[in-house]
Amino acid sequence: MDDSRETIGRRAFVTGFPVKHSRSPIIHGYWLKSLSLDGSYRAHEVAPDDFPAFIQSLKSGASDFVGGNVTIPHKEMAFKLADEPDDLSQELGASNTLWLEDGKLKATNTDGRGFTANLDERHPGWDKVRSAVILGAGGASRAVIQAVRDRGIREIHLVNRTVARAVELADRFGEAVHPHPMAALSEVMKGAGLFINTTSLGMEGEIAPDIDFSPLQPDAVVTDIVYVPLKTPILAQAEMQGFATVDGLGMLLHQAVPGFEKWFGKRPVVDGTLRAMIIADM
Ligand code: ATR
């Protein structure tokens, strides 16, 4: 990071524990430079025990930060400690974007918007399907379910290894979301037009699953929120079986847009150069 930039302009952060693998400094650094803005964005590691004090220093203005991103494991705590979490954060019980406004620490969650913006860009019309299958019932799944439901997909099949987690999550969303065990995967894929992996299955170093996508509609799209590797085993299998695929890198890039706009006042663009920079860093 260029230290000279930290002395001028607005300062924003990404905090997590650990945080050194975060790609967010590359993303925001690229936008600051391409928009010729005098701001800075840097990784700021905060241990869970120190997180409340960090938030307090933000609220009091002692930290000089105008806001920032929050990643694992602080998203739930960020939501709880913010002065004004928005409706989206409240529904998800987690926030990933913080900013100071009118003397208050405000919070939102941009994961769902990142997910839909990526699909809108890469596969327009993805939401014109009768049913969708979502694999995984963790925190990431929750944001994706909400985003997909809010786009009007009324039949969402939530499949998870631990079925109790799927049941619990589905209950939060009402009748549109149906929970299932893994054994039901093939059955619920019948006629679905969208398949979303939100689990770490196939992530670098994890076991690759073996999925038969043929029950999906022939024009279905398969997407993965994992982006390392870019072409996950799930996407590679779907592609080999003739399905359209969308990788998860765009979700990471698009979820960063609202925060940048809040902190630095300009709406940045997700372009091919940025995508290539992140890929080169993998
Ligand atoms: P995140 O917040 O990133 O979604 P998480 O809350 O730990 O992370 O959720 C991880 C998801 O990946 C869960 O749905 C998990 O399934 P369980 O609820 O059964 O744990 C799923 N997952 C992780 N490893 C898996 C594996 N080897 N097989 C099947 N599902 C797996």
C-alpha cells in the first residue's frame, strides 16, 4: 500500500480476522486511482475481542476512518454495534459495509446486491425462471436467498448437508423457500432454471462434489459464489454438461460498489481491467 496516500483524503478500511487475504484493497485501490481520488483504503486486522473498541473509535471519530468493509468473523457484530443498520442488515442479522453519516454509524449488507449485479451483467434474464436450487445454508446462502427472492423467484429449493440448518433458514423466509437434504438434490433440480452453490464445496483445497446437472432445464444457468479457483469444479462440471455458467468473482467486485460510493462519493465501474487484476493476484 502506498503510505503517502493515507495522509490525504478520506480513509476507509476492510477489517476481518485474519484479513491479509482480502482482495478488497486491490479493488478500492484500483477505483481510487482510476477516478483520481485522494482517498485511501487499507486492510486493518482487528481481533474479535478488540472489535467493540474499534467500532467505538469509528463512532467517536478518533480513528479518522469514514467507513469500511467488514468481513469474517465480524459481520454479525458490526450489525449489532452499528447505530443505524438498514432493513437489509436487519433481515440478515449481519452487515458488511459501514459508513459515518450525520454523526451516526450506518450499516448495510451488499452481498446480495453483489450477487444479483453479477448475474445481471453476465447472464441477463437469469431471474425469469420458475424455480431455483440453492446449495448451502450458511451466512452467504442467507444473503443469496434474500436477493433471489426479492427478484421475484417464488420457488426456491434450499439443499444442505445438515438439513436442520436448511429448515431453520427456510423458516425465516416463509413459503417461497423449501428445505431439503442432499439426497433430494436431483429431484429438486427437475425443471429448475437456476443453480447456485453457496458452500465451500470445490473451493481450493476442498473436495469436489460430483453433480449431475441434467435434471435442470436445458437453458438453466449454474453459478458459484466461490471464486478461487475461478472455474470451480461445480462450474466445470456444469459447463461440460452443456450448461451456461457464471463465476463468483463478479459478486466480489459488485458488492464493493455501494461502499466505495458512500465513502468516496463517486460510483465506480466494475470493468475488465479490475477483473484481470484480481485474477492475476490469485
Ligand atoms: P458461509 O457463511 O460462508 O456460508 P458457513 O456458515 O460455514 O459459511 O456455511 C457453509 C455451508 O457450506 C454450509 O451450508 C455447509 O453445510 P452444513 O450446514 O451441513 O455444515 C456447507 N458445506 C461446507 N462443507 C461441506 C461439505 N464438505 N459437504 C457439504 N456441504 C458443505
